[in-house]
Amino acid sequence: FFLMIRRPPRSTLDRSSAASDVYKRQALAPAIWKLKSLSRLDIGINKIGSDGAKALGPALKELKSLIALYIGKNDIGSEGMKALTPAIKELKSLTTLYIENNNIGAEGAKIISTVLKELRILSALNIEGNNIGNEGARALEKGLNGVKSFPAVGISNGNNIDATVLKSLEGVCAKVEQELTHQFT
């Protein structure tokens, strides 16, 4: 498996649009494990699937300085989200999380929503195109209620959410923003 780290910055790894197969998915995790000072990991559009996500989970836990994780368009499904969530929970420096177009459904949305309050400085979450439906949106609403930062949330496209549920979710985001504004004024 070939990984390229361009200079500068050495703290960025981008493998977007790379062709991948089972061998490469399995090789990705051990390679990432060795890059402990990585600040940005972009492995979007690699078709890693749930098996790749399961292999990647333990390696992600070691990336304590990771601030941005782009893992969209990999078709990880709810099983892959389940495998990655414990690692994501440990990424206390994470400000950006893009998990769009991964077919995680309502179950995957429920899983990731359980750790949102742990990501205290999260400022961007993209979960579009995952067909989470109303059930998944409600789970995210509950998860975002515990968030201490104000994340910009991309959710409206490709999730089959009713307008009333989407409006309620927007209300939670507005409430968090208002509470934060009040704290700093």
C-alpha cells in the first residue's frame, strides 16, 4: 500500500479517490497507526466499507492530535460506524468530522450521536447523504443537546428527514449557539 505525505505540512495525509481493494484496506490501518502526530486524515472516496472501518478503528484511537477526519463516501454502513465510534470518542482534539455518504442509516446516526457530547471542540459535522431518516435525526438532536461547542451540521441533503424534524434539529443547534453566546458576553 502506498501512502504519500507531502511536505509541507507533514501532518496531513490525503488518500482521496485512491483505488482500493481488500489488501489496501487492511494495510491502511497499520500505516496510519505509525503516524501518531497526524493532524488531518482524509481517506474519503476509498470504498473501505465496514471491514475497512473495523480495521481502522484501533489505529484512529492512537491519533491524539487529529483535528480533522474526513471519511466520507466509503460505504461503511452502520457496522462501520459502530466500529469507528469508540475511536472517534477518544479524539478530544477533533474539530471536523465528515462522515457523509456512508449509508449509515438511522442505526449509524444513533451510534455516532452517543459520543457527540464527548467531542467538546467539534465545530463541523457533515452527515449528509446517509439516509438517516427521522429516527436518526432525532437521535442526533439528543446527541447535539449535550454538545458544549457549536458545530456547523450538514444534514439536510440525502437523509429523508421530514421538515418538522429538521426544524426541531435546527432549533437545538440555535439553542446551543445562544447558550454559548450568552456565556461569552
